[in-house]
Amino acid sequence: MRKMKEHNSITSVKIKLKKLRENAGMPYYGTDFSAGADLCAAVDEAIAIGPGETVAVGTGIALEIPTGLVGLVFGRSGLASKRDLAPANKVGVIDSDYRGEITVMIHNHGKERREIIPGERIAQIVFVPYIKGVFEETDSLCETKRGEGGFGSTGRK
């Protein structure tokens, strides 16, 4: 069982980090109550991203995420709203048994060429506990009011 520590009413857990490149920055929290730690670009020079392009941007770090937690990599709202740049897969999943470099696939959703500069904050990582499902095949599922109603089936309120 991992040892968790209370800090200002927030649970924290130790995450081991290995720098893979000299220019790698440590992830950091912007405020005491930030849920996501900022991940920075470990690049030697600016990376150009054309409209509609996706590029891999390394952070230069590898993590040892404790068993029972997953690292979820989200975009940064400022990067998306001001420069049209966001993770291509929307949310990256870093499993606890992965030991490679944390790399973020950045997509340019805009119409202008954009750049990622060395050390720039490119994404944020949030550590979340998860529950593994044990799948059991069956011929029927219990009935619900919604039933098989899909996208938009619950209507507007």
C-alpha cells in the first residue's frame, strides 16, 4: 500500500522522477490548490507546428507512478484558448508500469503557425486512483429508464 500524506487538507503522494535530458524541467503546481502539475517542453530549440499539424513534444522526464494511480495528461487552457494548441488525444493516460519519457502529442487546431519554445508549459498531469473492472459476459443487462438512449437522449433541461 502506498503511503499518502495530508498537506493543507490535500492528499499527496511521492512520485519518483528521472530526468532523461539535462534541459528537462521538474513538473510543478502553479498554486497550492492546483490539481494538475505543469509539464514543460524539454526541447533544444523552438518547434514549429503548422495549422492542422501534430508534433511530439518530449518533457525529458520519466515517472514511477505508484500502483493504483494513473497519470492523466490534460491540455493547458491558456495554450488552447490563446494559441489553439492542445494534446491531440485530448487526455493522455500514463499507466503506473510505464517508465519511458512522458511525451505530449500537441495539435494545432488553428489557422496560424505556432511554436513551442524550450521550457514552455505544454500540458498538466493529474494523478488519480482507478478501479479495474472485472468483465463478466451475460445475455442481459438490468433495465433502466434511459435504456439504449444514446447521444442527446436525455434532452435539455
